[in-house]
Amino acid sequence: MMQEPIQLYFWPTPNGWKISVALEEMGLPYETNLIDITKGDQFAPDFLKIAPNNRMPAIMDPNGPGGEPVSLFESGAILQYLARKTGQFYGKDERARLITDQWLMWQMGGVGPMAGQCHHFLKYAPAMDPPQDLPYAKDRYRSEVARLYGVLDRQLQGNTFVTGADFTIADMAIWPWASLWKGQQQTLDDKPNLARWLETVSARPGVQAGRALAAELRGNIQDNKDAQSLLFKR
């Protein structure tokens, strides 16, 4: 029996890519509901019922636990749910799942927030009205992202993927942010393992398909004052 598709609430950002990549890699049917964060869709009452933190991505699975619908927000929780649902990309046993979870949490608590702040202070804040060009903030977040990518490079020494030989949801979580290293003013010259991993993950068809979802809608927030107001002043 064909299952109803998962409803994906999405915009083409690194956090959104985590889930579009996962759905593609796992071969799950889904329908895309675009949440245009530059126009305030994330504040719509119907979306807030699913994602009360007014952030995408979110999902609604008509075929949740016990065959009942379930909705989820927070990309890390969604990745864990989809991995458990499908039995894919979570490791072969409990020890492997623990390793996957710790690197997923490392992304959620470290790479995502720090790289996000790095983007904000390097790209968006200087373009605000009035400009907020803050050398201390730029240096702080650029340096912290560099430290985190150094941690990742050392973890990838001798490992094909983040947790070992197998591609997991930890890779799916980290790759979207790490793939934007140039915009974070990072270098890979001293991180050969990270450079190799980025190339390996980027070559996967599921990753390419997830990254391509609604890619044409990615805009230049630096030039969009209305979007800046919605994203940074609420």
C-alpha cells in the first residue's frame, strides 16, 4: 500500500537542506511546502501550530508512530525520527547510534549556531541600515568556526564519514553548513580530511537532489531590507 507523502515545510537554507537531503537519501515520498522566510511565512498561525519556534524546517508525517499523524520541528529531532522510521543512516547498533547522536548534537549546538552567527556578522550585519560592521563579532565567530572545522578535520582522519565508514544523519546535518565554508571566510588548506569529505558527500545523488530543491529561490538578503527586518528584528 502506498504511503501518503511526508509534508516538508522548507526553504533552501542549510537547516532546510538537512531534511531535504535526508528525505532524498532515504527514498521517502514527500511534498514540499515552501515557507518563504524572507516574506514572513514562518509567522503564519497555521505554521506556528507545527513549528512554534517560527523556524523551518518542519515535517508532518501522516504515517507516524502507531499509524497516526505526527508533526515535528527542529532539524536534529526530525533527522533522528526519520532515521528510526526507516532504519537507515543511524548506525548498525546502539554503540554506533551513540556516536551518531553525539556528532549530530555537536552540529546542532556548535557548527550550526556558530556558522550562522558567522554568516550574520560577516555578510548581513554590515549590509544593514545603519551598517553594523563589528570587528570583534566577526573575529569571534570566524575563529570559532575555524576551531570547529579543525575538530571535524581531526575526526575525519582515517574515517570516510564523520562517524566512521558509514554515511549517517550526522553527515547530513554537518554538510549543509560546512559546504558554505567560503562564505564563513574559512580555509581548507590546512584541513585535507574535511576537504575530501566535502567532495565525497557532495557527489552523492541524494545530497545533490536535496541541495537542488527550490535552489532558484535562494536570494541575496544583503540587498533585501524587508527580509532583514523580518529575519533579524523579530
